[in-house]
Amino acid sequence: MTIHREGYTSIAITLLVIFVSNALVHYFIPDSTFVVWFVYLLSLLLFVAILQFFRNPKRHIIPNENTILCPADGKVVVIEETEETEYFKDRRLQVSIFMSPVNVHINRNPVSGVVRFFRYHPGKYLVAWHPKSSTLNERTSIAIQTAQGPEVLFRQIAGAMARRIVWYVKEGDSVTQGQEFGFIKFGSRVDVFLPIGTKVNVKIGDHVTGGLTTLGQFG
């Protein structure tokens, strides 16, 4: 397992904070063994937490043009038919995945194809499971047209802790299923909008793995 490049700055800042806090404790209260060891423990826990958040596990992904892969690690929290008002402007099947701080936060293309639409929206930082987070929070919307014709829209949504969404695609790009398209720092959510009639292979409450779990199949 490696560390994702998005974590380099955060890890460096964390190490600086740990170094300064430990130096201050040793300078002001060197004889307080309990406090010194308590700070040591907190420092270790903080460092491990940051490392696990930015982990980048290797995954063997085999593209399949008939399936839609999960774009993120996490828990399925929404499966419903809804009106998608930004791009399709019609009824779509929405599947939403909540990413907690302990999940891998790399986002992967659910299908292969060409990016037909991309938009970034600055916004609020409501908790990711809030019903209005998909329209009010900081977010991106990306639509990919597959070689077979159907288009899939997916949306990165920042949560209460997430303050930065990162993306690596733009309109016109050809992308591969399972390839990284972005990263969200800390708790967040990814919504996927599928054509009506898509067979969904997951259910609410399922824990899914980005790039490996099959979200659904085109009808």
C-alpha cells in the first residue's frame, strides 16, 4: 500500500504540528511524565489517522463495458428514482455512497467513455447525508458517455469535514473504467445517476469498494 499524492501536504503539516507540540511540552513541563506520554500517544494516533486516510491500496480492476463500478469506497445510503436537474433534466436512478473518514477517499470512473460534461460548484458544507447536500454543498458533476451510448452522471459532494474536492478530468477527455478521476479530503459522498431501467446490484446499507464492487448493469 502507498500514500496518495493528495496526502503529502497534509502529512507534512501533521508532522510539523506533532514536532512543535512535543517540543513545547518538553520545554514547559519536562517533568510531567503523564502529560509527556499523553502527548506522545495523541501524536501517534493523529499520525496513524492521517496515514490511513490518505492510503492508496493497489486494486486490480478489469474494465467491463456492460457494468457500472462503484466510484468510491463507503456505504450505500440512497437508491431511488429522482429528477436530475443539472444535466439530464429528466428522471434518473440515483445511487449514493457515503464515505466516512475511515474509508479510502479516492474516486474512480464508474464507466469508460468520453467526458461530455463537467461543472464545479462552490458551496456549503452540510453533513454529507443531508438531503440538500447534493444541491447546496461544494461539489462537482461529471457526465461520461459510454461507447454503447448511455450516459452516466456522477457527483462528488463535500461533507461537513471535507473542504477540498480534487478532480483530474475535463470535458472531452477519454477515460477508463476504474481509473482515478478525483479525491475528496475527509468525510463526503458520491452520487451516481443512471438511466432508468439499469439493474442495480447493491442495496441500501451495503459496504462497497471503489473500482471493485459492481454497482449495476445496463438494461
